[in-house]
Amino acid sequence: MSDPVVASVTPPWLTIIGLGEDGLAGLSEASQNALQAADVIFGGPRHLDLVEAGAKARPWPVPFSTQPVLALRGSPVVVLASGDPFWHGAGGSLMKDLAAEEWVSYPVPSCFALAANRLGWKLEDTLCLGLHAAPFAKLLPLLGRGTRVICTLRDGEAAAELAHWLVENGHDTASLHLMERLGGPHERLYQDIAKDWNFPPGGAPVLVAIEATQPGLPQASGLADAHFASDGQITKRPIRALTLSALAPRKGELLWDIGGGSGSVSVEWCLAAPGARAISFEPRAERLHNIRTNAERFGLSHRMAAALGKAPEVLTGYELPDCVFIGGGGSQALLDHLWMILPPGTRLVANGVTLETETLLMQAHARHGGHLLKVEIAEAGPLGSMRDWRRARPVIQWSVTR
């Protein structure tokens, strides 16, 4: 019987230290020892001043990169982060290049935890967002009466910008709590509603807690058409709701939206599931502006892309999707191309209103199976002093799994 193999134990060369506004006084003995033993200490200028890093200090490069840290692999190095290094901190950025035995982390309470304890808010019932490098529009689908959000901001001036954004987007009576340099000797706290906000900017780090008092966007698919920039080429609300149901968005999935028009289907796809992404292919250059405007309005520019070109030619070179929507420009050549390139399990939904597209989709259903649906919708409208039904063009919808 051979002797058991005993793994050698090598102390981690990298220590990630969470830091509060109370600086050295709030650090554990282990964190203080790591600072003493380090050859180099990385952090933002404020962090480096708080621990009195002196000659060991190495500010983060601009633009941010972890490469200077990794270049010192094997030497004792400390990385400073605010509060919990793995909540909007440098810890997560380093992990893809490190083995488990190379690092150790010593967190202190995150800024979100400090804020919740100051306000008396249950953290598990509060949304925590990093808006220091993200658009305020990320809040749009999240805010509704009674919603509580704690978010990090870029700097002191951003609080007034956020208040203005809330007023412009239907949340003028939202209650705001501004917390600057929370937990340290220089902290400042203010409270008011968005429309009355008039406080001078202070120093970073900055948190704002929001308590919404007005209804937000509906949470069901089929937002009102008025929410979208459009030249009239848009999948109308009732049909969009049925289309999203057939598309069945799931977390992290990618949609090809062929014949994007306004991009409304792509927007609602991305809103429906965390991390869902969309590429909207549109043959008319003038419509790309509306697609991008709608992506920006809903804070989805990082998950929605617009591509100019006619399918199927434009589809080459893109990541294959989990789902495809054909909202315009359906043809036999496009369906044949998709059936050839899409892997098994890919979902496909196609809508049509012309007789030619109806014939095309009926033949595709006969050939490949799936589900065929015909939708006829009428809405009430004025007829003199009375009302009648205004019938929209019937829509045929074919949905199938490849």
C-alpha cells in the first residue's frame, strides 16, 4: 500500500482586504498583518490614504486593469476594496485569473449592509445596484410603489442627476436618502423627495436609497406602444404579448430579432429574464436609431445590439441564438437558411400579415410541425357620435422548436 500524498501548503500571495470609511481602525488583525507584510498595496487613492500605504501604494491604472496585480504573482500583495470585495468590488474581477490557493479575502460590512442598518431596511427585501458605472435607466423596469433600492453612485453630483431622472420618469415623489462616506468620521446624510432635491454635492463613496411611491412599468409582457420610439413599424402591444409568450425568454438566452423595426420585442425579451440578450437585425438604416434609443431608454444597451442588413445574408458571423423571432421580411430562403444553421433545440417564432407570408408559414408548419396560430383583434373606435369595431389585420404566428 502506497503512502498517502500530502499536498504542500503554500500561503496565499494575494490578500484582498475590504475597507470601510473608518480605515485602519475597522480592520481585523489578519488584515493589518497582511498590510504590514505586503510589498505592494493596490487600491484607489482614497483607499490608499485610509491605510497610510506610503511607499507601498500602487493606484489602480486608468482604464482599470488587474494585470499589474497578476504581474506580481508570488510576491506578497494586498488589494484594497470597499466593504465586501465581492459585491461590486475588485475581488470578482481578479477571480478568472487566480487559483483558489493563491488568494484570501477579509471583508468588512458592505456599503449596502451599512445603509440597510442605518435605515432599518431588511436587506433581503431591498434591491442593491451598482450605478456608479451604469445608466440610471436600469431602474426603469424595477421601480414601483413600495420598491426599495440602495444604489452606489459615481460621485456627489450624481445624486442630483438621479433625482432629476426620477422626476423625468414618473417618480417625482420617490423618497431619497443620500449617504456619503457612510460609517466614517466624514459621513453626511440627507433625505428628501426627488422633485424637491436641492442638496450640495459631497465626497465619494456615495449611496442613495430610493423608496418608490408611484406605480412603475407593468411587469407583464406587452408594454404600451407609447413607451417605444417608433416610426410606426412596431409589433403592437397585444401581438407583442402573444409573441413574448411564444418566444418564452429564459435567463441568459440570446435572441435574434429579424426585422427589428423599433426593437420593442428585443427590449421586452431582455426585460423578461436576467441576463437575456438580443441582436436586432434591421434592413433599414433609419430604424437603427429607434432600436438603439429604446435599448438606452430601458438601460439595455449592454445587452441589446442593432445590426444593419437584410436576412439571411446579414446573419453570418454572429453567435448562434437560443431563439429567433421573424417579425418582418420572412421568406423561404430565410427559413431554409435558419433550419440549416440553427442547432437542435433552438426556438423559432415567425409572425406575418400578408397573404404571401401566411402561405409561407402554413407550408412551414406542414413541413416541420410546431404550432400555428391566427390572431384577429378589433378595438373600439369612434363612428360619428357612436362607436364601432376597428379590425386590425389578422396575424398568423408559427412557433416551432428546431
